[in-house]
Amino acid sequence: MKNVIRVPGSARARSWRSCLLLAVLLQLAACDRSTPEQQLRDQFAALQQAVEQRRPGEAMDGIAEDFSGPGGMDRAALHNLLRAQLLARDSVGVTTGPLEIDLQADTATVRFDALLTGAGRGRWLPDSAQSYRVTTGWRRDGGEWRLYHAQWQAGR
């Protein structure tokens, strides 16, 4: 017979460490796997935040190179419109209603109502506000959602 040295609790300690390691790995895996809808909502929120924080370049990061909008608007025209609006106002507010998301494999349609407000130089109250009904088209590009199409109609 062989002599076996047993250290009290060592098997229990290995088992506990294995369970802890497994729990950590599962938690890390869960963090990386948000649903496509949640990823789209996060990208939408980042775009909205960039506009409100007056960072047009950052807002354009989420816009596809082949973007198309009303009246033949392309990505460059959208960027110019955004910069002009931000330069004309001290603050810009974007309030959206609930997002209506229709997901297909790697594309999505997002519809929502938006209220845009802007305060001019040195004023306490917004000097302009307009509501819009917006329909946007999104697609996954390199694992991230990009806005490739938008249509909006003023007030209802």
C-alpha cells in the first residue's frame, strides 16, 4: 500500500476555487453578450448623448458611410447640418419617446417621436423647439450598429 498524505480541507478548497472560477467566467461571458436590441439601444443612447454634449464628430462615429436622409441628404450633409445647429445654439436638448424597434437579422428599424430644443445665446428659456416623427434604419457593421438611413417629419 502507498502512503497517502491527506491535507484536511484541500479537496474542499479545490472544489470551492473551481466553483469561484466558474462563477467569474460565467459573469464575464454574460457581460459581453448583451442582446442585439440592447446593443442598438446603447448605440442610440450614445448618439443622443454626443449631440446633447455638443460633440458632432463623436455623433458621426455611429453614422454609416453610405447614410441617406431626406432630400438626398448624405453623411457629409448630415454632419454639416449637425455642426450648424450646434454652432447656432448654446445648448441642444433631445427628448425621445419610447423606441419602437423592429429587429431583423443584422438590420433594424427604429421609430420614435423626438422633441428637439435649443437655447440661444444668453437666454433662459429655449428659443426654439420642434417635435418630429422619426424613422431610422440601422445595420450591424463590424459588430456595431450604424445608422444608415433616416426620415423625419415635423410636428403632428
